Amino acid sequence: MTKRKPMVAGNWKMNGSLALVEQLSDAINETKSAELDIVLFPPFPLIPAMLKAGVISGSQTICENEPGAYTGEVDAQLIKDLGAQYTLVGHSERRSIYKENSTTVANKFARAQNVGLTPILCVGESESERENALTEQVVAAQIDAVIEKLGVAALKDSVIAYEPVWAIGTGKTASPEQAQNVHKFIRDKIAALDSNLAQGLTILYGGSVNEKNSESLFAQADIDGGLIGGASLKADSFIAICNSAKGTV
Ligand code: PGA
């Protein structure tokens, strides 16, 4: 069985500053250890500073296309050339505000892997989808869009982040049991196609994770760490969350 390593990722969204890079990177460098991957997703212009400060970083999105006439977009190869290792794809804010559908997200996933970035595929249901018992169907379809385009083997060099839309930025966290159920569903679904790959796959939980609830979430068998939004902008909270992930997978 492949051993998984916990990961805590910080998604700054459209927040942050050079001063915050300095503050948070100092704290991360003090808490870094071989038993935990810590990855930061600041806005594009702050990626070089974050990397220079010694923090593994990625972008919050990429363009799905090769370089060309796409005003305002950012090429994945440039992100990779900076020294970044990851990119988020399909974050719920990209899906809802910028109307990215699962086909676009699968194209971004493919483009990331083409240039050697590891995609973190974000999936999750809305509140009404959960109320209508559609959670598994929605999450499965979001993952299937990638599998149909690239085959299940493409998931080997990726991370999945389960982020229920109703829990993002709302303070309403999924309970550890609710989150574990969906994580197990995701792992079982992929295991039906490739069990070794599924066992080795890192699956993060995201949605109002803070230093008070992280320990019980990360203690769940199929939760391998977290994708942290708001709490990744505060060094104390983020470091406490990182520490609670050590030794949990
Ligand atoms: P939140 O955001 O932790 O502020 O809920 C998580 C995310 O959007 O990745």
C-alpha cells in the first residue's frame, strides 16, 4: 500500500501582500518538516516572492491554452518556469463566478500536467445539491470529466480537494463524518478503476477549516490534509492547522 503524506495548502484568493509573504513564509519555514507538505497559492504577482522565501507554491488557476492571443490570461508554462510546482484547477469560485465548466477544468488539468505542474482538482456540491442528495453524483461528474479526457492514470500525479461550496468562506464546516463520507466515496470510486492509485492519492478537505476544527477533520481515514482559504492569511491560525496535520495520514 502506498503511504500518503499529509498536505496543507493555503489559498490566498485575491488577498495578500509582499508584507504577508514575508510574515507567513517566516512562520512556515520555522514549522516545515519532512512529514508534511505545505503549499501556498498566492495571487500570481506574489508567487516569485513566495518561492524566493523558500515556500513551495502554485497558482490559483492557469489558462487551458498554449500561448497566444488570450488577453489577461496566464500561461501555465510561465508559472512552471518561475519554479512553482502546483496549480489549483476548478476552484468553486472559478466555476461559479467565471463560469468554468467541467470541460474547461479538465482542459486546465491536462495543460497543467503537460507543463509539469501538479493540478489540485477542486470538486464539491452546492447547498441545494446536498439537500437534494446529489452530492455523490455532482462530485463523481466533476472527477469523471478528467478521467474521460485523460484516463484514470492522469490522477496519479494530481491531488483532489473536496470543497463543499456551502462550506467555503461561510464558517459552516462539513462535520468530520460528512467530509469523510465524501472522501471515502471519491477514493472508492477511483479504486474501482485503479486501487493502487486510489490508495496513494492525496485528497484534501476545504471549506472553513480553522485551527479549532482541523484536528478532527484530519484525523479521518481518507482526509489527507486541507485546502485553507481565510485561515491561511493569518500566520498563527495557518501554522496551528499545519501542526495539526503532522502525523495524521
Ligand atoms: P475557506 O476557503 O477556508 O475560507 O472556506 C477555502 C477555499 O476556498 O479553498
